[in-house]
Amino acid sequence: MVSVKRIILDVLKPHQPNALEFSRAIASVGNDYRVTLTVLEVDENTETLQVVVSGDAIDYEAVQSAISDMGGSIHSIDEVEVQSAASSRVL
Amino acid sequence: MNLLGKARYLLRITRTHGIVRRYFVVNGFDGALTMLGIITGFLFGAPADLSVTINACLGAAIALGVSGMSSAYVSETAERRRALGDLEAAMAIDLLDTAHGEAARVVPLLIALVNGLAPLLLSLLIILPLWLAHAGLPLPVDPLHAAIMTALVLVFLLGVFLGRISGIAWLRSGLQTLLIALLTAALVYLVTGG
């Protein structure tokens, strides 16, 4: 069993919902998700973001769905940290 | 998310709170002044049966409600579609199944409801003393005077509401709208009863 511990996403979203509401919606997908959102670029109608999601076992599809529901679009997965069950036992 | 929370969310992401508020005040004011005009006309004109006054007011109130709903729905649907199209072009994706797509469908309905219900409900409140008198309930004042007083109070409250959202003194704003209502009544008097 491999768990996703941390992902860094490059996301394009409309100005609304705002960064706070956007982060909250992503964090509410899991019980222990920690979301760090950085606005990298602001255009007339859109914002480019770096979204860092960390948690014990991140459900990527649920995160993707939350982002899509708010009108956001994931451009790329820039960084991933995963951990296998065996290594977690060692830890 | 409950229905009210959902409606607030959709209004927030489309930044249409201000439009809803503006429509409420503008069309509510329309409704109140129309009722004031009709009732003042009946007061200063030839005496008429109360049921005639009620029917005239009710007819105008329904027409204002339907007109408010349909005009706002048509114009806001076009506005929301255009805004969604602009956003889709900027995002280069289809947003129909997102909150923005839902907002483009639901927000025109919400705005239409506010735009239609504001004049209708305010008109019904103004007609209420006429109905009560017609139903045989004794009123301390003449029903036409009571309806005019109700209209003036509602117009004043709309002014107070405007003052509170614009940050100016509520009393000044209330008195301004009240003055407009009194001028309307005076004009009706000059034309119909003078």
C-alpha cells in the first residue's frame, strides 16, 4: 500500500472563489489535509497558483474533483511525496 | 451546504450581491411608488368602491412582479452567459459542470425572483389596509390613508436601507426617499385632484 503524503500542483483558477475559500474547499476533502496556496500570477480573469497539499493519505482524485468543481484546472503535478506501508512500518 | 448557503456562494463567486441589492431597492421603490400613485389617485379623484381600488392596485402589483421577474431573467441570463464565456475563454476549459456553470444557470433565477418579488411584496403590504377594511376589520384611520401611510413608511425604510449600505446617514437617506414619495403624491394630486 502506497500513500501519497504531499503533492505540489500548478493550478489555474478564476478569481472567485478566492484563495482562502479555494484552500478551505481542498482541505475539507480529507480529515488531516494541510493546504498551502501561493498565488504566482494574476491575470484579468484568472490566477495561477501553486497548491501544496499534505496529509497522511491524500486522495488525489478527490482533490482534483474539488478543484474542478470550483472551476480550477490542474496544469501539472510538480512534486509528489509518497510512502509505502513497509517504509512507514520501518519509520 | 444548505440552499441559502449555496445561493450566497453562487452570488459571491459571480460577485452579484450588489446587483441583487440594487434590484431589490430599485424595483421595491418602483412598486411602492406605483401603489402610492394609484391610491393617491383614488383618494383625490371621484369616490370609488374599495374593491375597485384593491383590484387596480393588485393588477398593477402583479404586472410589476411579472415584469420584474421576466426582464431581470432575460437580461441576467445574457449577462451570466457572456461572463461564463469570457471565463471559459480565459481558462481554456468548459466550465458548465463547475460552480461557475451552475451560477450561470441559477443566479439569473435568484436575481429574477428578487426583482419580481420586491415590488410584489411591497405592493401587497401597501394594499393590506385596503384588504383588511374590505374584509370588515375596523381600522383607526380611513383605509386609503392607512395604505398611503404604509407606502410612505416602506419608502422611508428603503431609504434607510440604502443609507446603511452606502455608508451615509440613514436618516438623511430615508428622508430623501420619503421626499420623493411626497413629491409623487403631490404630482398625482395636481393632475387628478387639483
